[in-house]
Amino acid sequence: MEFKEQMQAYRERFENALPKLLLPPETDPPRIHQAMRYSMEAGGKRLRPMLLYAVGDLFAAELPLDPAAIAIECIHTYSLVHDDLPAMDNSDLRRGKPTCHRAFDEATAVLAGDALLTYAFELLATHYRDWPEIGLVLVADLARAAGSRHLIGGQMADILSERSGSLDAHQLEFIQANKTAALIACSLIFGARLARVDQNTTDMISRLGHHIGIAFQLIDDLLDATRDSETLGKPAGIDAVNDTGNAIHLFGIEGTRERAAQQTGMAHEICSQLGRDASFLSNLIGWMETRIS
Ligand code: GRG
């Protein structure tokens, strides 16, 4: 299959599985379940599920991939819902639509984020109960990636750098590695775990995920600085306005572009060492570099 067709097929696979694996909107109390679905069904690139599917298929995974892909997207979406809250970025627009707290209200958005976070683990525990040794590892991987050393720790470091008004290259690296790359790496690792690949290959996949994640964040910073809100589906220039941990402040546009190219170069190198036809992953890395939103 051509790259674009494969990408579309993965997106459709995810969008078809999503309504079946989320709780029905009429579940009591409907307001929280509607808010959860509102944010999950608002679209987005579905990059993390695509990476999971791509690695799972690369190694011919026989275990179901959809519940793990949705669990990862639940965590990602919760982090966006909370990041958009008035206590954090105070954003009105996400994925081209009003943010959860604008469409509902602040208390509902806090709860919808919390509920997506916990539901991710319910999905894993329920759908991999027939493979408990793998299910448990998935729960541990995701709890770690989403926890205080990685996703939450990266967000905390970002907020602290914003408050202090200072940021050096070491702090930026910590923020990018944890706020962004850890969950992206976890998506690829999930694909590897579900295909039961050996530890050495899982370590390579983890490094691949790290480089993809850092490149993704550098490109996100470039887009934030150079694109308009309509194209991005979220407020543009928000990092410049809030003076957050943005690569552009440290390296400028050209320096950030060069660093993104170095990271994608390292990611391509790992793809070429996997001993399989990783052309979809390589093309996805190329697409990520040239994406406009
Ligand atoms: C609140 C615990 C907590 C964490 C928030 C997600 C996040 C951490 C902050 C949002 C701002 C930001 C730049 C995060 C880095 C990760 C990132 C680029 C998120 C956006 O991911 P996309 O572009 O979003 O994949 P879509 O909407 O396409 O899924």
C-alpha cells in the first residue's frame, strides 16, 4: 500500500474502533461521558496510534492493537484537556474546536481529563486480561510515561521555566524528552510489546520513539512560531506569548530546524537497522517533518 493510503487506513482503523471502545455517551452521568467523547472525537492527527499500529504491524503483532492505541490517545487527550485549562494555558481552541472547558465548563473539563486518564488503564486491564504478563507490562509502561517523572514532570518543568522566565538547553531537553517524547516513545513500545519482540529490539524502538518525539516537539515549536491559528486548529504563537519552554527562544528558527533534522536523521538510521522493511515508519518521520499542523 502507498504511504498516504496506509496512513488513511490506520486513521480509519482508529476512528472505527474508538466509538466502540469508549463508554456510551448516555452512561450515567451523561455530562462527563459526553465531555470525554467530545475531546476524544474532536479529531487530531492520531500520530500516537499510527506509530503504535506501524510498529505492531512491522513485527506482525497477533494481540489486539486497538485498545492499546485508544488507551494512549486517552492519556494524550487528557493532557491536552488539562493543558488548555485556565490554570495552565487558558486556551479556547483545540483540534479546531472550542476546548473542553469552553464547550462544557471548567469543573467538567477537570473531571473529563481525570476520567480519560483512569479509563486508559481500565482499557488495558480489561482488554489484555487474557495475556496478563503483557497487560501488566503495558500498564507499568503507560503509568511511568504519563507519571511524575515523564509527562507530568515535563509539564511541571515547563511551568517552572515559564514562571522563572529562564530556560537553558539542558532544561529544554528535559521538557521535550518528558512532556512530549515519553508518550510518543511509549506508543512505539506498545507496538513492540504487543508483537512480543525481544528486549534488544524493544530498546531500539524506545530510542527511535525518543528521537521521533524530540523531532516532533521541535517541529511543533517551529509551527507555533510560523503558522496561523486556523491552520493549527489551536492558538498560534501561544508559546511566544506565554514565554514557555520553546526551542525558538534558545536556537532561533534555523537552529531549531537543524536540530529537528538531526533528530529525524537519527530516527531514520534506527529504522534502517531494524532488519525489516520499515518504509512506512520512515515515510511517517518524513511526513512529520513537513506537516503543517
Ligand atoms: C497537563 C499533565 C499535563 C500535561 C500537558 C500535552 C501537554 C502536556 C501540553 C500541551 C502543549 C504541548 C506543546 C505539548 C507537547 C506535546 C504536543 C506537541 C501535543 C500536541 O500533540 P499533537 O500535535 O495533537 O499530536 P493532536 O491534536 O494532533 O493529537
